[in-house]
Amino acid sequence: MRRIGLYLARLPGFDKKGLDRGEIVDCVRAADACGYESFWAPEAWERDAFSTLTELALRTKRIGLGTGIVNVFSRSPALLAMSAATLDEISEGRFRLGLGTSGARVISDFHGGQFDRPLVRLKETVDIVRLLLTGKRADYDGDCFKLARFKLGFKPIRPNIPIFVAALTPAGIRQAGEIADGWLPTHLPLDRLSECASIVVNSAKTAGRDPSAIEIAPMINLSVSNDTAQARDAARLPLAYYIGGMGDYYYRIVSRMGFAAEAEVIRSLWQSGKRKSAIAATPDSLVDQIAICGPLDYCRSRLDEIRARGATLPLLSLPSTGTKAEKIRLIESLIES
């Protein structure tokens, strides 16, 4: 069975008809039963990821559970280490920690923090979390963090909980190869996956690491329908939202990767309050690069292409439309050979 995972794609304030908490549990239990490798919970300004995953850890048996992702500004490295070790204990060794920098707007306007030196902070967070998970004393003298004397007051069941890093900029992707156990790109044009995965591989080699040990786990919005146009339409909202309404980060990423004119139109419309127009202006060519849209057999073949481009663990968005039974059936169908 080919390795595949799921993640929860949420648009706070926009997907009020999406999955409720009970449906999430039932869908992940179904994924657990039919052999998915992992499920990843996001954290924006809705439910927190660790509490969500704790509930899932207590309701599942085998499936891996990851944060996809939590930012390195709203929690200290020590708290992240405590939470990771605790959830790994509750899940009996099934947890993996997905970290990212988030963006300036979320960190300043929601968390009230300062978005300063994000990649330095990310690296130091990974350093400190790994140090604490070994049970050693956290004596650390960094640019963002200075720790002394303390260590965790209990022994983690694993000293090497996998740490995944979300990154899309060239510097961030290189850093993922240098420090992470896995790379989590999201909203990456899929035709650029091979090129970006090679950056991870080369930076890992330069750092003296084994690149084959690093997971390439792209997070891909999935929209399955026998009507391809309808499937694409369902994928336009999240894409327009990230480009037009989530600050400059995804706007710059999409622009840099060949869609500058399209991104400018989407952002201009969204920020002027013309959100329906922004969604409609998101072209099929961009949707097809960021998402997998169409009939089930096409989606499976597209997954094969993505694996051929370097993905070792493709992560697909949890179905959010249809009845619960239809969502579970789609989850089961995706993993069938």
C-alpha cells in the first residue's frame, strides 16, 4: 500500500459548512482503519492543534498524528517540547511535530507578537525542542532564546520525535534540508515540486545528512468530482483566500513561481472587498497547479505524478463536502489500489 496522509484544511470564517469536530473524529477513525499513514491538524485562529490531536490520539489506534502546522512565535520552544512529549506519550509514539513561521499579520494582529527573524527563530526552536526531548538540561545561548539549567521533568517515550518544517521560500526550503526530518510545503505549484525537493536534498547533503531520511510531504488541496469544472470551483476559494487575504506571504510565493499577474488581480479584488470576483478570477491554470481537481481516477493518476516528482508522503485535504458517509467513502476510495 502506498503511503498517503490527510490534513484538515480550514478557512476560519469561511467554511462554516465544513466538518464539525465529531465528523473530524469519525473521518480520522476511518482513515486509521483503512491504512492512512498520518493525519495532520492545523492551527490558525480556531481550535488549537494539540487539543484536537489529543482527542484523536485517544480515539485511534495506528495512524500517525501531526501538527500541520503550529507556529514558533505563539509558544516557547520549551512549551512545544512539553506538548510534543506529552502527546507522543498519549498516542504511544505516533506524534510528529510540524512547525512553521506563520506570517507577520497573524503573529502581530492575532498573537500580539513581533514577527522578527523567523528562520533564526525556527532553527533555534528545533534545536531546543530536540535538546529537551533527549532529557538533557537546556543550556542554550542563541540569538532569539537563552535558556539555562532546566530540563523536562519526565522522560519522553521517544527522544527523537520527528520534526517537520513548513517552508516555501528558497532560504526556508534549504533550512528544511539542513534541520528537519520532513518538509511540509503547502500551496506549492506542483510542477515546481521536483525543483524544490532537489533543494532539500542538496542542502541535506551539504549539511552532512542523509537526504533519503527526509520526508517530502506536500499538503495538497483535493477536490473530487466527476464534473471537473465543479471540482475546480470548490478549490478556488481557499486559493483566493490565501493569496488575497492572508497577508503577503502566499501572494509573493505564487508570484515568484510564475503567476505574478494572476496573483496581483486576485489580491487587488480581495482587498477591495470583491471576494466573489477574486475567487472567479482565480484561473484554472493556477488551480490545477496548486490543487488536485477532477474525477477519482484522475486524482489518483495525479498523485502518481506527484510521487514521481519527489513526494514521499503526499498529504491530501480531508473531504469537507457531502454527507459524513460520503466523506468516509471518499477517504476509503482514495487509498484503494
